[in-house]
Amino acid sequence: MKPRLPLLTKVLFVAFLNLCLLGLVFALFAREQFRLDAGSFLLAPAQNRIMAMAHTLALELDEMPPAAWDRTLARYAQTNGVGFYLLDEEGERVAGPDLQVPPEVAERIPRRERPPAGPPPDRPRPERKEGPPEKLRNGRPPVPPLFLTATSAPTRYWAGVRIPIRRERLQNPKPGTLILMSPSLVASQLFFDPKPWLAVVAAVILVSVICWLPFIRGMTRSISQMTHAAGQIAEGRFEVHVADGRRDEIGRLGDAINRMASRLAGFVNGQKGFLGGIAHELCNPIATIQFALGSLERRVGEDQRDRVAEIQEEVQHMSALVNELLSFSRAGMGGMDVKLVKVNLAATVARVLEREAPGDPRIETSVAASLNALADPEYLFRAVSNLVRNAIRYAGHAGPIRVNARAEARRVYITVADQGPGVPEDALEEIFAPFYRLDASRNHETGGVGLGLAIVKTCIESCRGAVRCRNRQPSGLEVEIELTEAGK
């Protein structure tokens, strides 16, 4: 069986996937429209941090002799978790560990333009023009004071900052480049600080929750109510009602469920009322027939008395059927009007056994004397009586019959289990239907009229409970009644 995910989980997953796709689309748009790659996008928030750190380092180097520059760069590297290298305008090492600069990084380092040989020509100074800066003579654009690039095999991330280098105290500073190297963008806060991104993610989640949670929660709550109502209707409880405050498709579905439950309740109650009316009307003719047969038996000869006895047996069977129909219709017509009270289960089971199997050693019970349930006393008594009677009739020869009761999580469970042949798996739900019998011939000598378990189901549902059955292993049938536990 495939696992089922709640609707809320699915909606949240789709919302999260939607945010990820929107972020990807925005990144592609920024890359094409503004020529921003991932490196520049990630470096932008860290630009101020790197520039401030480079300025502080340049001031420290200016105050110390070049012999101490290696120690200073090593200290900065240990503090920030990235490699520090200082190169001059020729790209040669000035301080820091030895470094083989990759070509991708070397082309980003600013180079000094060597003057042509001979005296400089006497040229007039060009007028300053408005607009973007002109390109250099070699055709390369001006190098920005801060750059970021990445290399592969192995993957490394590089940042370069132009800083002045003063080798001697009185010498004019010369331009140099401070190189920062990291194996990962998240290895140092100089390259990537997760706090702003976490704040953005938290803000996005908060806004999404504020916008979507009330809508999703209202929708899932309505669907849960409809699912519960449909389950109640499937169990024959047609008095359920779905809240009809919504004005959308879900609200119309709730209205349809309410109308369906009302119509089904009318049909079922009408059917049970019809059966009860027929059964009531049949009582008088059957009583008259029984009285007439009693008079006829005294008047016929010995050769006709066997025939009269057979007719009396059939009439008695008809009378039992009518009584069962009356019990079934009365239990069903009670519905939600039944008043539930605290019923002691041990006393009820004792009454059942005293009526159905007085002193029968085949019946074993395990019911705590303090166990109580909310039910109608007569309905519960009738339901347990029918279960015990069925167990004795169909499986009394196979072994002991056990009647147990237990309480779990404010619910009470009463079980009647036998060791008979059980029933086919596909008939476990059907046996609670009225007039359903496993024996298709409907010979009353091999069983009842097919209303015993239907009466059990109707009585228990009238007590706001449920009844179910299952086959036992290696053999046997167990019927379980579930009711609400009552206080002691």
C-alpha cells in the first residue's frame, strides 16, 4: 500500500518548490539582463567587508618592516580562514606563502603599462569627455579595485583587492594586489556571511506563512470535516452535518454532502419504518393462526397431527422473523434520540450469560467489575446477547467462547470470540447487512433469519459506537464492539 501524505504537506511542498523555481528564474533574469554571474551576486554583500579588511591590512603593513609582512598575512589567514597573498604590479610575490597564480586570476590582476622607448612625445592634454571611461591602449577595460573569480581542478575561489605597497618608509607607495583564496564560498564570512541570507529566508517563510497558512488551513479543515462526515455516512450515521459557511467549490461540496446525508437518512428511516409497520401488522394474523392451529391440533386425528406440528413450526419461525424485524426497526428508528447512560459491562455480560447460556462451561469471560461504558442498557444487552447466541449456534462445538472487555484511550472494547470456522474475508463487511446469510439456501434449520448481526450493528450505532469483525488465527471469528468509556 502506497504511503499517504496529508494535503497540508503536499501544499507546503508545492509552495516551497514554487519559491525555489522563482529564485532560479530571478537568477537567470539577473544574469541575462544585468550581466550578473553567481560570483558577483554573492560577492556584492561581502564587498564592504573585504574592502575594509584590505584597508586595515594595508595600514598595518605600512607601519611595519617588510620582514614582518609574512607573519601578518599568516595571522590574517588564520583569523579569517582563507589564504592571504600579496603581489606587486608585475604579479610577483611580495609577502605570504608561495603561490602559483592560475591564468584566470592572473588576467584579473592590474598590470603596469610599460612606457614606450625614447622621449615621450609632446602631446596636448586631451579634453575630458563626459560618459563612460575609455579603454586602455591594449584594448582591455579598466580593472576594478575588487574582483572575484573561480577556478576548477581543484575548485578554488579567489578575490583580489588593489592596495598600496610601501617597501620603505620614505618611498612612494606602489600599487599591489592582495589575493584572498578560499576552497569554498562558505569557508569564511569574508566571502559569504549566512546571517543576511538566513534573515531573508526567514522573512520569506514568515510572509508565506502569513499569506498562505490561513487559506491552506481553512481548506484542509473543511476537507477533513467532509472526510469525517463521509466516513460517518459510510457507517450508517446520517445525522452528521458539515459546516456550510464557505462560498466556493468546497462549500458547495459540503452542501451536497449535507443534502446526501439528509436524503439517505430519510430513505433508511423510511425503510425501517416500513419494515416495522409490516412486522407490526403481521403480529395479529400470526397470533390468530397460532391460536387456530392450537384448536385444530386438539380436533384432528393422530394421522394429521404431524402435519399440524409442521405448520406450527413454520408459523413459529414466521413469528420469530417478525419479532426480529420489530427489533431491527425499533433499534434503527431510535437513532440519535437514544439517551446514553453509564452502563456497567460486567453486570450486562452476566445478564446475557444468564439468559443465553446459564452455567455453560464453554463461555469464558474477562470483564473488570469497574468497567463502564456510555450506552443504552437495553440496546447494549440486545447486541451482546445476539453475539453470544450466534457464537454458541455456529461455533459452540469448536471450543471455548471468550467474552472480554478492555479500556483504551477513553474507549471501551467488548469482544466476543469463538474458535469456529470463521467467515470468508470478502464477507466480513457483508454479514452486518440485513437478511445476509452465508447459506444461500436460507434454510432456517441451519441458521437464523439474517438479522442478528444487523440488529447488533444498529443497536451499537444508536449508542454512538461501532462494531467490526475479523477472522482469528488459526480459526475462529471475533466481533468487537467499540463504545465511549464512562467514568467510574
